[in-house]
Amino acid sequence: MATLMCFHAHPDDEAIATAGLIMSASAAGHRVILVVATTGELGLDPHDGLDDGESLADRRRSETLRSAEILGVHRTEFLGYHDSGMNGDHRNDDPASFWQADIDEAAARLATLVSDETVDVLTIYDDHGGYDHPDHIQVHRVGTRFAQMAGIDEAYWATMNRDEIARQLAMVAELYEEEPPEVDTETFGMAETELTHAVDLGTFIDRKRAAMRAHASQIRDDSFFLSMRDEVFARAFGTEWFHRPGSQPGKEPIPITITFSS
Ligand SMILES: [Zn+2]
């Protein structure tokens, strides 16, 4: 049995970026730890409102625990930083924000949090956080430092396949005559030639969607993620892409995974 640790920026990122990897590792009998850097305090106000005395952070914490349960995570932790907001938001300057955290201090805090674990495989994000979100960039920087400190060789960058997204957007526009979502396919994620590993979800795609749905305050039923047809969703989210520095480009399975039947 090995231990997989997925390090994420906000509640819901685990479902969007690494649900398949988590489910496959858990189903294969490995231990899975989820660490979320912030509690997503700057997310959307829930459409059904907050309960008396409940904060958005409280709501998002419970949603994350539900998502983690669906995915088969064994342990969920929050690193305790504040959401920094999108790039350019004035709250990027908040001293409590993850973006303002000192890299060494944050990596040490992460190491202390999981000091009783032996992490074999770690996921962080690519070096521009997929789409330049400050908290996602910080996951890359802090996670890279943590991997060095903990001597973790198997560190994978969760990212998006920008070439596949460009192909899919063209296909959606042609097939359904729908206006595709606006994505800058020049800069989003990474180029296909830089990707080294992939996880195909197969029949586990429904549980990925269920985990997204657990984040109901942020990912609503009428959202881009949940309103698309099942077959479009399966195409868009049926493969999770990774880059591991030093590995050959390709679509290798991450060693800890099992392959789902599709
Ligand atoms: Zn995020």
C-alpha cells in the first residue's frame, strides 16, 4: 500500500482536477490524503443562503468532506490560509492570504500537518497554476518545496490538456451549435507535448460528477460543469492530465492507479 497526497488550493479543485486519480488509488487499496490550502472564503454566496452562525468557509469545509467521502479519501485537512481571490483582486494583498505566505513557512506548515504520514505520490499544479490563479500558483511553489523537504520523488503537476480542449471546443461548437465557453487555449494548462501521465476515468466519471455536485454552493446545477450533456462531460472530464518533470511525454498511467473499465 502506498500513500497518495493531493494538495489543492480550494474546496472543489480536488473534484475537478484529481477525482479520477483519487478514486483509482483508493479503489486499488492505497491511502489517500487530501490537503486544501484555503477554505475558499472568497467563493460565491450559496444560492440557498447560509445557516445561522455558518460562514462560507464552514459550508465549503462540509462540502469538501462530502466530496472526499464520495471519492474515497481517507483523511482531509485544511492548511488554514485565506483564499487570495483571482489574479488582480485587491485581496491578493491580504497578509492572511495564501498568496502572501512565505514559501518555506507554508511548506514547513504542510510538512508538520502530515508529519505522521509517509507520502509516496504527491500532486500539485503546473507552474502557472493552470490559469494564473494566485492560490494555484502557490500550490505549485509550496508543494514543490514540500516535495524537496520530504524527499518525494513522485510529484505530479495536475494540469489541463490545452490542445484537447481546443479540439473539444471546436467539436462542441460544430456538433451542438452552442457557444463554447471562453477559454484561452494558448495559455490554459499545458501543451499536449509536455504532458507525461494521464488517468482515464471510464465508468467512474459519474462519481466525479457526484463529487463536483457535492460542492453545491459553488458548482450549481446550471453551471458549465453540471449542465453539459453526459457524453460531453465524459469527453471533457473523462481524462485527467499530469506532467511529471523528467518523464517522457506521453499518456502513462500514474504508478499508483488502476485502470477502470470503460
Ligand atoms: Zn481553485
